[in-house]
Amino acid sequence: MFALIRLPILLMIAFIVGVFFERSNQREACAAHGDWQDGLCVTDGPNE
């Protein structure tokens, strides 16, 4: 019974960790092309 409750909890934790990991990667990629403001990458030039 506990396994049925544990599985969704572990999946939710894995999803949240993945979201934070991906946001970190996006922030690092933005550092080369623009400025990170309010969760968005703001660039001055055209998209490349």
C-alpha cells in the first residue's frame, strides 16, 4: 500500500528537480546572449 503512495510522491519530486535543473541550464545559456530578468532571457539583438 505504501508503494502506491510513494510512487507519485517520488515522481513529483523528480519532476520538480528536473524543472529547476532545466531553468539553471537556461540561465547559463542566457548569460552568453543577454540578461536574465524575471525568469526570461532578454536580449538586445535579433534572435540567433
